[in-house]
Amino acid sequence: MDRRGKVNGKDFTEERQRKIIEHINQKGRVKVEELSSFFDVADMTIRRDLLALEKRGLLYRAHGGAVKREKKSVWQMSSIQTRLCQNAEEKERIALCVSQMIHDGESIMIDGGSTTTKVAEHLCGKRNLLIVTNALTIAELLLESNNNKIILAGGELLKETNALCGSMTETSISSYRVDKAIVGVSGLVPGEGCFSAIPQEGEIKRRMLQNSQKTILVADSSKIGTRAFCLFCDFTKIHFLVTDTNIKKNDLTALKKTGVEVVVA
């Protein structure tokens, strides 16, 4: 570590712990002796720091030091109502930005999800859209607005997400070709791809992306760096990623390297 970042004294405990997390996120592992030498404090002070950081869920203590705590892979979904309340301000900004990328008279596919539902609210002001969706909430939002035509893909209704999935839905989605697809994620990781917590929904997302000329991924910054149960596509299938201003600089750099155009709302 660069000694120019050195911090001394008990008054700087919070800053020291912040720097410990920065270091472990960069290297993946730290040793007590290395940290005590860098900060010029006793080994016991560093051990107390590591214990406090572990209690906060920021790392795992290991023999002689600590290791980076990776985010758990998401395999369960909370209700759509719960997710609409999470990061609501960021999702609202993302939705407004995406709505400006959609023009009157276009055909689009849009899958179920909290951020995509917010997008649908902003699309109500558009005219003559042809919208293919597997989400009941989105279909209801757009049905009465400005002569938009709605195609609701049939299938099994999932209670957790209020979306339709299964072979009937997949067949329906596969039979259409549209201008743009707007798809949400449970997580995305630069260098790996885009994830869905539910495999059935992952397959719907994959087919929407395959059957659209342009693809728009919507994800608030909390989703970046998170893995979920089902990897449904890599970044070669994505043209635009719309996220929020809380995205970390290194994540933004890594995502741009994939060739995706990142739009920060």
C-alpha cells in the first residue's frame, strides 16, 4: 500500500477502517502485520478493526488477517411492491431517461420488474407504441394511454413478480420482432454478464434481447457487482445500460470496456 495514505491515532478509527476496506477490495486479502505496519498501530488495534468490520458484514476474518466478502448470489425475489420502494429515487431517474430513448410509433418489448414498471409509467405519454410485455402491471399501465397497442404474452403467472413465464410465454415472445427491448436485472457483473434470480424470467429476458434491434438494460447501481442464480446473457447482447449516479468509478470503467454504452441518469 502507498504510505502516503497513512492514518494515525484513535480519532481516525473510522477513516482507518474505510481505508482497510478499500485495500481489501483491491487485493482481496489483507494481513494484520501489513496493516499494523502501514497505519503504525498495534496488531491488536487492527484485529479490533477487522472484528468491527466483520460485524458490519464488510469482510471475513481469516487466520492472520481478513478476506473480501463477496455479495451473495441472489436466488429469491421480494414482491414487486417491496422492490418499487427500494432505491426509488434512482429508479425514477433511470425511468425518465429511458422514456426519452423511446419514440412515438416504435415497437418495444418490456419485461416485468420494479425499474421497468417505472419506465412504463413514463411511457404513458407516448403515442402509437406497440408494446409486448409479460407483466400484468405494465400492460394495465399502458392499456389506456394514447392509442398504444398492448400484446400480453400468456403463460404461468408468478406471484412474486406479477409476471408471466413458461413455455407459452417463451413461444409468444420468440414470434415477434421489435425495435427495442427494455429489460431489468437482478444483478450484473462486468466480465461475466447479466443475471436473473428466477431462471424462467431469465429465459424471457434472453428472448426479448434476441428479438430486438436495440436493447436497453435498466439497473440501479446497487445491482452492479451482484450475481444472481441465472446468467441469462453476456454484454454482447446489450447496446445501452441505464444506471444512476451512484455507480462506482471502477465499475463504470469496466462496463464501458465491454462495449456497452453506459448512460448515467
